[in-house]
Amino acid sequence: MVDADDGAFVTPSQLVRHRAGAASDVEDAVAAAGVDPGHQESPPARVLTKREQARVPVVRVGKRSEERERGSVALGESVAHPNIVAFVGLEEEIAAARAAALGHSNGDEEVVGVVPTEPGGTRVYLCAFESENGSAWLALDGKAEPLADRGLVRDAVSIAALCELAEESAGGGDLADLRARLAELKATEAPEGIEEAEAAVGELERTLLTPPRVASLEYLDAIGRAAGRLEEALGSTGGSPFAAAMKSGLAAADELADEVERGYKLPFEPARS
């Protein structure tokens, strides 16, 4: 599944609003996720044979352009994967955000998704609306008040999409299957490093939180570190499928943020000079 010269995945040091483009004047740094490759020990001999290596996972967030060709896709479908909702105990807050969002619906609009996020530690609820006329979006703060900060809204969309992508990509996308394959190898061949690989799978399983939870930089960072340690434990001889999937997802996250911006229900504040 992974190769010996892989580096651990590092989250891009910039979210959407920190790159060139509208509202790109924000100077606050975003912590990188993953492990500094210079501080890693050499990986052990690879556990899985070349024949057994997993394919680069195909993740839903990377299909945005195909979905758009078929018609509008609500945020609840494109981003609100059950794996990026809030931590246990936040169901009431999610319900409150949904109720507040309903107060901003027009005509036959229905709230089809609420995604709790924390870009840079600021709570943002992304709310998706759907009607016969198409999709619309609105972001609410922790007090259920509408947000007009273009950069903050784009960051919230970006972290939601990247967390979903990381969850669906880490460990090849099917940890149960990987664990079963490792158990079979342990029973039949018992290769060196098999226990470390099994332990790394367990660590990644514990890192991937069960819903409800919040999409945040800290969560993304934790997935990146755990996925990197699993790749090291398995051993590798080429590029990392996880890192490749995350890199390919950056453009899709930008595209989704553009879509949310175009369909935002309120005007944004002027960009700061």
C-alpha cells in the first residue's frame, strides 16, 4: 500500500484564503499537519508485497467537476459526510444551528446539511439549502449569527472538504480490510514489523473519530500523523497514496469554496486592504 521512501503527509500550510485570490490578505499562519520527515526513523522492510499494495483511493470530494456537470450538489451531499460532523455532545448545537439557518430560508428552501467546522479555532457551521431553484449556502458562527467574512467562510469549506478527503484516504480507505490482510500475513508468514503495522492501523482507527465531530485543522493534523506512521510501519517503495490523494484534493476544495461563495445567501464584507 505504501513505499519505503514515502514521507508522512503534511497538510498544506495554507487554507484557501491564505493563497492568492480574493480575501487573501490574512497573515496568520496555519500549523502544518503530519511529521517532519527529517525527524523520522528509517522505515522497516515493507510488510505488504507489491502484489498486495492498495490502489490510490478514489474519494468523493475529488469528483466535484463531474457532479457539477450533472447538476447542483448541495453542501450536505458534497461536504457533509457523517465523518466530519461535531464531537459527541454537539448534537444540540447542530440542531440549534439548523433552526437558526431555517430563519434565513427563502420560499421552498430546505436546510439539507449542517457541517460544524473550526478553521483556525473559530467555530463555523456551514449550512446548505436546497430548493427547486438550486442550492444556496450560509455560514453561522458559534452564536448562530450569519457570517459575512469571505475568507473565514472559504476556510471553513476547505477544512471540511480536506477532513473528509483525509478520512476516506487514510490507510487506503478500508482499514478493516487492511487489518484482515495483516492478520492473514501474521498467521501465514509472520514478516518482521507485522506487529508495528497492526499497532499503526489501530492508532489510525482511534484517530478517525466517530460522529458527531468537528472538522478542524487539529483533526486533519492528527489524521496526517497517524497515516504517515502507518505508511512507515508498512514500508514503501514509491509515492504515498494518501499524500497523492490529499494533493489532488486541494483543487477540489478550492472549487467547492468557489461554488459556496457564488451561492452564498448574504453579501460578503469588502476585502481588507
